[in-house]
Amino acid sequence: MRLKIYHIVLVSFFSLLLGCVEEIDLNSEAPLESVLVVEGTITNELKFQEIRLSRSYELESDGPALETNANVVVNVSDGNSYAFSQNADGVYRSTQAFEAIPNVQYELNIQTSDGKQYFSTKMTLTTDTGIDNLYLERGLNENDDEGIGIFVDAFDPTGTSQFYRYTYEETYKIIAPFWVPQDLVVVSRDPPFAFTLELKEEEQQICYGNDKSTEIIIKNTNDLVEDRVDGFRVRFINRNNYIMSHRYSILVTQFVQSPEAHEFYRTLQELSSEDNIFSNTQPGLLLGNIRNSNDITEPVAGFFEVVSTDRERIYFNYADEFPGEPLPPYLSSCGFSAPDVSRPFSTSSPLIQALDAGFKYYSENDGSVELANGPYFLVESFCGNCTVLGSNVQPDFWEE
């Protein structure tokens, strides 16, 4: 999940552990400064860890300015240190794979290209608590919409986890409902226009879509008798959502957070809530546990955390959960069109224009549809070509 942090309307200052909120005077004519935004999560997985650096931006701009050419290092209290190199603009990847281990402290150090130096609060690895059960249930959500809920159970008998964050990545099979094995190919773009049917060279019938969670999904158990996550819903899919029309898979990741990280994400969730006066149209800048080494008054946004993590994946078929029931509606009704290929005095053909726009051949016009005066029926691109919505390469992890 990418943090959505903008420099406008609201500033929330976290004084290492505690926080308060301060408003910005929107009537001020002073220019909004560019603020460094840090997204860093080090886990107990042996992998190449990543840190993301960018700059805050005003709502009128095109998006964040990525922070490039920085020097990024994670120092560990046991004497180890891990350097990060810029893998892509704004993304810094550790030059060696490593995993966070218990009972040592990790500190993020950043030197930006302009020579400024930043450091994080020293963080330790959280309790290693895994997902006990990931499962689905057909039912209703809080709005009485029917669909499939994805739920997670977890339990820490030591009672030291308490703060949990979840992300997910979903993958789903897409079957183009009006796929045919031929494409209509333009032979002549000049009158008299000419066309031919050719077999498609790539797979366009079955594809795999992929989406990642963007919302903040957190849970805490500190007010419960046990440190137990019981039937916590991390995803709800409306039964009318086409992504579960055939086969669907979701990979859920659980992060055990520190109290400070949980408070940061809880506040960020609150600020981005549709029910909050400071909604997505009026977001604020949220400061975390990172400071300028020489100027502690300089605002720095984001959070550096060291977390234990666990992942589980499940699959389901729509037909198994909704036996004998119609599939969810596709993205479009996929109605036919039959552009006229004639118009001999024109230098352009409506049929060619439609093909150039991505429409796909479906069948020849046999005259069965009224007012269809063209020789061929066409459908919108994603109705006949699944690669518009996903990849035609089956993922390595996929199971039928």
C-alpha cells in the first residue's frame, strides 16, 4: 500500500510516541514546502527489503515528486548495516537479502541528494504471530449487500502482539465473454475497403487480473481479554463484482505492528475516511518517527517500522459459492455494433475507425439484427480480448 500523504489542510505531529493535530491556515499565502515522505517496512522475511522515498505535493499537482539519488542505510545495534540502492525512481532496495531478527534495534538513515540527513526512531522486531486461519463466507455486509467476505483468525498466547495490519493481493480469472479465434484485419484502407479474417496470434480468451489493496486495514486486541483476532474481515466482494465470476484467489499478509506504528496508521485511516471531515478530498500531512538530524523542526512524513509478518492464500470458484446462479454482470453488456463498410465516396470507413479504436470482430452479420447494416458484428475491446483487463500468462502460483 502506498501512503497517500499530501501537504495541505492538516498536519499531525507525532512527538516520537504521542501526537497532536494542528491546522494549517489555508488563507495564508506562504508557499507549501516540499516534505520528504518515507515508506519503510522491514520484515522478518529473508528478502530484499525496500524503502520508498518521495515528496509531498499539492492537490493541484500531477502527483508526488519521487526522491532520487539518496543514500539509504539501515543500521542495526548488533553491528550490522544494510545499504540500499535505487532500484527505480523513488524505490530503494537493499543490496543484499536480509531478515529482521528479535532483540536488536534497527535505525533508518537517509542522506538526500541535497546533503540533508534524516534518522528514524530505533525500532525492534514485533512478536512473531502467524495467521491461524484464512477463510471465506457468503453473506451480507454492513450495507446489506450480498457477497463473499474474506476473514482471518490469529492468536498470540503471550498477549504481546495486539496491533495488526493487513494487506491483500487478489488474482482472478477473466474469460472474455465474446471471444472468437479470428481477428478482422484491414487489407486496404482506401476505397474500395478490403478486410480479411486471420487467426489470433496470442491468447485473448482467458487472462488473469491482479489488484492490490489500497485501503488501510488494521485491528487491535488491546481491549480484549485475549490477544485474539477472531473472524476479522479483511475483504468483502459484492456478488455483482465480475472479478469473482470464475476462479478467484486472495493472498492476505498480516503485519504485527508496534503501538507507535499502529497509531500512525490508525490516524492515517481516520484522516482518509469518507466519514471524516478531512476526507480524501482534504487530506493532511501525517508525520511519523523520522527526523532531520540537524533540524528537528523540519516536518518529515511517513513511518519506519520493523514487523513480523505471515501470509496465507485461498481460492474459490463462483459456481461453488453461488451454485446454479447467474454470473455477476461483466464490465459491459457487450452489445454488438455493425459499422457500415460502404460509403464509397468517403476516404475513411466507420469499420476501420472502429477496429482502430480497439473494437473486436465477433461474427458476420447474417441480417438477424434489425438496423445493423454493416457486414460484421463488433464488440468492445474488453468483451472480446481479455488482455485489456489482465495478463494472458497464468501466474506461477495459480491452482485450478
